[in-house]
Amino acid sequence: DQQVKQNSPSLSVQEGRISILNCDYTNSMFDYFLWYKKYPAEGPTFLISISSIKDKNEDGRFTVFLNKSAKHLSLHIVPSQPGDSAVYFCAASAFKFYFGSGTKLNVKP
Amino acid sequence: NAGVTQTPKFQVLKTGQSMTLQCAQDMNHNSMYWYRQDPGMGLRLIYYSASEGTTDKGEVPNGYNVSRLNKREFSLRLESAAPSQTSVYFCASSEALGELFFGEGSRLTVL
């Protein structure tokens, strides 16, 4: 059974608006969470991370929120740009890394 | 900066053939990983190596073997390929529990 789930396979957003990508996990032992971005025919690249001792981490246009009680994390992209169009994977770690199934983001000009 | 290098990038096999995917990293990382990516399944861990000389099974190890040849290299072997192993394979490395650095992927088709 998947320990990390991304229930939205795809998301379409207008340029300049906010993109919100969601991720749920089941294992309370996870203590480190990451978001990766993947373009076609390339390997995933690291975007942003958060430790379980925090509930928010920002890096420029990207913010990750962690709600431990709900076992939920989200990635906010503000403002969204066409170059953000990619597949986004969330991952969680408790010694090993577990990935969700990905959300394909399309930012329309 | 090469980072994580995988070879080959593309391979077509017939059922029952064997092959080895090679991976090398130049970041002096202790940990290395092999993942497979399938549509709707995300990235699933096949095997990992926490340090030179150690290997452990991940979520989907059946049908695969690995070798941590040295600190730089981690290979994945398919002894008898099956159509269910058609996938895109990614090698990754990390320092302890830091972020993973991925290679560009190896697309394998088993007929």
C-alpha cells in the first residue's frame, strides 16, 4: 500500500495565479519531506524540503506547508509561471525515501 | 559537473535476456538508490545502498540484483527480463538523509 499519496493526477492553473499541490502520507515515522519537479525525459530535480519540526518553509515563489496532525503537506507556487509546467512528486523519508505518484501541473499563459 | 550518470539511456530486451544498468556519482555521496517510474505509480524504490559494502531491498526488489562496486558506482542487474520490467529506471544518490540527486534515467523496454 502506498505510504505517500498524491490524489490529483493533474492540475491546470492560469499564469500569475497560485498553484496548490497536495500530498498525504500514512506513516507517522516520516520526519523529512521533499518536493521534486520533473520535466519529460529528465531526472527529477529537488525543489524544496521541510523537516517534521517545522510547519512551513519558503524558497522564493515556493512554499511548503506541513500539517503533521493531518499527515498532509502542500506545495504553493505563487505566482505560477509557464516554466513551472512539469510533474511534481512529493516524497517522505524515514531512513528511506518514499514517493507519491505525481501531479502534472500545467500553467497556461 | 556530471552529478549522477546512468548508462545506457535506452535499451530494448527480449523476454529472458539479462542486462545491467550502470550508475556512477561524483559527489562523494554515501547512499545510492535505484528507482523505477511507471505511469500512475510514481517512483518506487527497488534497492538502495546506505554505504559502500551494504545493500538493502526497497519496495519492489523482485527480479533485480544490485552491486555496490565502490563508493561511486551502483549497478542494477536484471537476470531474466520480463515485460513487467518495462519502465524508466532512475539512479539517485544522497548524503545521509539529505536530498536525492537523480540521474537522467534509463528507458527499458522488454518485448
